[in-house]
Amino acid sequence: MSDGGSFERLLDLQEHDTRIDQLNHQRATLPERETLAAVQASLTELDRMAAGVQAKRDAAGRDQKRREDEVAGLEAKLGDLNNSMYSSGVTSPRELQTMQEEIDALQRQRRGIEDEIIELMEYVEPLDEQLSAANEQRAALDVDAQASLGRLTEQEVVIDRELKAVEGERDAIAVDVPADVMDMYEDLRRSFAGLGIVRLEHGICGGCHLALPRAEVDRLKHLAPDVPVHCEECGRLLVR
Ligand SMILES: [Zn+2]
């Protein structure tokens, strides 16, 4: 550090880094980001719920198909029996009675299965309504998510534009700072949560905002500006 100007330059650098930190924080904590996350959480929850309903609906559909196949099988058997009774010359009354009993039994069985099919269709109906409602809800949430993403992107673009400008200015300042001074500066930044170098104005530290003792302020007045001085309270480097 050869002159007071270097401290001024570091302070200028600090102000730019502080602005960059603020912009990055602002970018990370945009309220729109939370809004978007909430909509996406709702979508995830909706999809989870709909997947459960869809699974029940699919299982019921498979049950219904199996029963319909059973009905088709029974109908084929009934057709065969009817053919046998009326066209194959069975004449024994006992045999005809046995066949008729078999037909009655198959018809009862078919009616039982058909009742189950109707029950399944009644079971499936509200599930289909739920799925249809979920689809509508998903479409509305998708619109919300797109709108929210659009607003978020707009806000990010504005912040990014400023970030780029401030970073450009920051780099132009940093290029003239010697490497060892830059190391010291970065150490200070790390030690003081980003704000390591501040201005002393009217005897007040720009970091902790406490007033330095009168005697200390007087002592500093007589020091050369290139002598590094730290705040007695917080330890930050003071530029005066
Ligand atoms: Zn301080």
C-alpha cells in the first residue's frame, strides 16, 4: 500500500462487491421464486394424487376386462349348449333336463358377473371424474407456473443486467490493485461477512456504526493516510 489512493480504490472495490453481493442475494430470494416453487409443489402433489387414482382406475379397468372375457366365455358355452339341445338330436328328457340345468347355471353365473361389471363401472365413474378434474387443475397450474416463470425470468434479466454492469466496473477497479493488497482485501471480506473495508466519517465507523473515542480520532488525524487503521470495535479497515 503506497498511498491513500489505494485505500480509496479498495473502498470503491468494496462498494462494488457489496452491491454485487446485494444483487446476488436479491436474485436468490426473489419472491417470485417462492411463488413458482409453491406452484410446482402443488403440481407435484396433484400428480401424486392423480397417479394414485389412475392406478385404482387401471386396476378396475383390468378387472372389468377380465369379467367381460368371462362373460364372453360363458356366452360361447351357452351358445354351444343351445346348439347341442336344439340341433344335435338329443331326445332323452333326462339329458335335455341336465342340459337345461346347465344352461340355467351358466346364465346365473353370467348375471352375477354382469352385476360385478356394473358395480365396477359405478366404482370407476367417480375416479374418472377425479382424473378429469385433476387434468383441469393441472392445466390451470401449468398456466400459473408459466406466468410465474415468465415474471421470474424478467426480474432475473433486470438483475443480471445490473450485475454485469457492476461486475464490469468492479473488474476495471480491481485490475489496478496489486495482488498482495487484493489478498488482504479478500481476507478482510471473508473475516467480516463481505464488508471488510469501510469509511470513517465524522468519527463513526461505516461498518459497526460506533463512534471512535475522541482521542483515537485525534490520533488518526496525525497519521499518514497510507497507514492502515482498524476500527477498535469491529476490526474493519477504516478509510479516512
Ligand atoms: Zn467498526
